[in-house]
Amino acid sequence: MVIPENNDEPRLGKDVNRKAEQDFFASVKEFHGAEITSTAVNGDWKDGKISSERFYYNKA
């Protein structure tokens, strides 16, 4: 599993990506909502699962 965010170097591997997500959620002190402004699907599926994805967001 490869998950690049914005234009950063991609994280490689399920364990590395899981750790990054756990670290992110552990760092959240308060959450006041989110909004999805657009989505795109490029056919990156394998065996019924997402095999590739990319997140874009404002880091500010």
C-alpha cells in the first residue's frame, strides 16, 4: 500500500501507513468538522480493495 499526501514522499507499507494515521489521530486535541470539496476515482482497485490513493489538503 502506497499513500502519498499532497506532494510529499509516499509512505510505503500497511504498517507504516497505519502508524502514521494513529500518530495523526493521537495528535488531534479538538475536531470542529471537515468538508470534502471534491473527489476523483482513477480505477486503482485490486481484489475489491483500494490499492492506491492520494490525499490533498491544506496543511495550514
